[in-house]
Amino acid sequence: MPNSMMDLLRHLYPLHLAPVSPDMAAFRNHLDAELAPFTNDHYYSFPSRMRNANGWIVPDSWAPGGELGLGAVISSGSLRWRPRLPGPPVGYSLPFMGTVPGKELKAHLYTHRGSPRAIPYHCDWYYKPHLRDWGIAVNGRFFRSVQEDEKYVVDVRVHSEPGEMEVLTYTVEGLGDTGETFVFQAHNCHTHQADDDLSGVVVGVELMKRISALRPRNTYVLLICPEHLGTVFFLGSTDYRKKTTGVLFLEGLGGKRPLRLQESFWGNGVLDHAVRTVLGGTSYPFRSIVGNDEVVWEAPGVEVPCSTLTRFPTSTYHMLNLDTPDSLIPGSLEGSVEMLVGVVGLLEGRNTLRNTYRDLVCLSNPKFDLYLPPGNDPSTGVVADRSWNLLMTFLPRYIAAGWGVEQIAERHGKTVKEVKVYLEKWKERGLVEERP
């Protein structure tokens, strides 16, 4: 496996990342160095405190501050702790300095509900600024050591000021005129989380390098931005909602579990089919494994199918001290890239048609002779494979939606050869034609 994925991940991992943070410029510089041919017109920025009509707000720039840049110190008597024990300020914590009883301190300590030894990655205040308070991430052992009737000196220091949220796109323009754009996406706002989601970032970077060598017909875009917030404002200011055929979110690709497909909302998108075909395994319903920006892409008025490729669940999910580069399996990253190259190969070889007529065609008319029984009238006495009748009925909508032959065959339990034979008759009658 090329060393570049793990090398890049190890460079990105120490950065203090947040939806808006001083280290985002360093993050962008690392990716630009890897993807130099794709860096033209790839940078979008949105100022802090920008709002949209649906209640989303771009936050200020934020990072831990204070002594050694660690952000949080708790002391009691002769004892003094610094991160990672107890841990850093939670994401977008307010600053605080004062003496509090142990009972009050505990109300500001955040632990991981799944593991007593884990220090949690906390991101709730990214999206709920009205709930912000001061808080420190700790493991369960430290939390239990706090005595409610004892006094503790707390020093939580953070650096916060107006800034800009960055959204990065890296594009390989298609050399054909298919008119199709496919987006691969990962997020970059989870500080010190290697698998969630720097693994998706580095896999996406490597994938773009390999796609560029293919001289593809379709256009492919790598989208890197803060979860939810970046995608919301990006889609609100670009035409990607109109030109994107499908999105595949990449997250949690460095673990030991097999790759799994989490389907788009309807489960019948072009990428759903392509990933299912390459994986050859079971897929899982929308948002049943993990949740990311699929809800943004599938929202009303956008409605672009967004699937997810992942190896989740993972035993280190949202654990600052355990989701580290050393916890990843380099072979899993490479295997993810190879699988995605296979998906791109399917997309490149996909043949689609377009309708050349409007309104409903009488397929039983001898002029066309394309009707496949049985219909809805049981009195005819005709016994036939009803799945063919359904395929015939749905075919115009499949074609209008840009479905390929493989998708149609999979949906109705037919072979690709059988469907091709039937579609050839539609072409002979002049009802459909090949897309460019």
C-alpha cells in the first residue's frame, strides 16, 4: 500500500479541528499539496455568524488555549491535572475560571457512555450554540474521583473569534458529455479523530489521484467540509444540487470490519447499485449504521441520493484518546480505495438511455408490440411473469431518472442480458435512444 495515506493522516491528526478553527488553513494546505492539479476554483468560505433561513449558523473560530495549548486545568489541594487527564475543553466550550464544589464540577464534565476509559469527542454545541456552556471531556475514572463536597479550582481557556468556515472541492472533469457528476464526501471537523473521519479524507484524496489517471467520461468531485454546516451552506450557494447524480459519503474506513453500504433514502440511486454490485453483499437502510450529511443531500429541494460507505460500527467511535492513527489498519484504507476504483469503473461503463417521446404510449398497439402480460384484468386468463409487466410499466420512469440496465435488472430480478434484449426493441421502435 502506498505510504501516502497514512503519512497524510498522521500530518492531519494533530490539528485542532472544528467547523471553524485556526488550523483549518493548515488542513487545506496539506490537501492542496496532495491534490495540486485539482486546486483551481476549489475553495469556498462562509463568514462566522452567517445564518440561513432554516436556522443554521456558521460558528466562530474556536480552539483550545491556555497553558501549553491544552485548554483545561483542574486542581484541588496539591493535586493538578492536565489533558489528557482529565481532558480538553469540549468542542465550542465557553471559557471559565473559578472555584466550584465537586457537585457543580461534575455537571460540566462529559464522559463517554460506551467506555469508562474513553475521553469523549463532544460536538453537540457545534449545532446548538444556544446551549453552549463550559465543559471538559474526561474519562469515567476521573469523573468518579471527583468528590462532590470538595472545592476545585478550574481553568478552562479557549481561543475564539470571528473567522471563516472553509469548504473544499477537488474535481476531475469528465472528458465525455454524459452530464453526470458524482460526489465523494468526507468531513473534517472532528478534532483528533483518525477513523472518524480522517480515514474518509485520505481515502478520498487517494481515490481522486487514481480517477485522474483514468481520463474519465463522468465528472468526479471530492467534497471536504465540516459536517452538516459545510454542506448546508455549500449547497445553498452553488448549483451542485442540480448537477449531481449521486453522493457517496466516506467514513470509518480504517477499521477491521468489512465494508458496508448504507443506502440512500430510497435505496435505488446509481451509487447504491454500483456499490452493491462491487461489494456483492447486503446493504443497510438509510441512516441505520451512522449519520452524516445524507440528511442534507436528501432534504426537500435538494433530494440528491446520498449513500455511505463505511466499516462502522467501530469500538473507538467518538473517543479522543482511542481513535488514533495507530488504531487504524493501513490495508483497510487501501482496500477501501480499491473497492471505490471498482465503483468508478462501473459508473464509467454505465450505459443509459433517454426517452424520445412524451405522454403514455400504447405498448400493445401493433405499431409498437411491446406489451408484456399480464395486466390488471384477471378475466383474461393469461398467466405470465408479472415482474416483466411491472418492469415494462416502470421503464419510462427508470429511463427518465437515468437508471442503467444493471439497476433495472437488479430491481426486477432479471439478468442484464434479458433486459438489454427488451430495451433493444424499444430502441428499434424509436421510443428510446442512447445518451451521449
